[in-house]
Amino acid sequence: METKLKKLLKRRKLTQKKLYDNIAKRYETPIGQYALSQIVSGKKLNYHINTLVKICNVLNVKPQSIVESDELEKQLVKYVMEHNHITCKDEDSE
């Protein structure tokens, strides 16, 4: 199966290495090369929303352009749950 991200890279004639290099130039904490390879190939579907944001920013695309809609929804729900969990902990500690 060819992922949306892989198709986009092909259309733009970008290699995974070039994508990695662009992310590393832009962010102090880049995505690991192995993790990026797993994401591009579709073997890694459950990754942090910050990783998705980094890829999208470097490629100048919206998340829907590189992630299947059901996977995007799962990632967003996970992010919201983590964020709400942190907020609840903060409120409890006051």
C-alpha cells in the first residue's frame, strides 16, 4: 500500500532523506530517520501529533493531505485526551 505521504513525496520528487534533512534544518528536535521511514511506508500509524505538524509544516500541507482521515481522527482524539488529562491533573494539584 502506498501512503498519501509517499505519493506526495513522489509527486514532488522528494526523497525521505531530503524530507528528513528539511525537518532537521527547521526543528531543534527533528524526527528520527527510522521513524520517518516507518511513517512514510505506513508501518507506523500511531505517532505524536507534533511529528505530524513538523512533516506538514516542512511540506506546507494540511494533515489531511498526508494522513488517512481515520488515522488523523485517532491522532487528534489522542492529543485532546492527553491535553485534557494534563489539564485535569493541573486543576487537581491546585
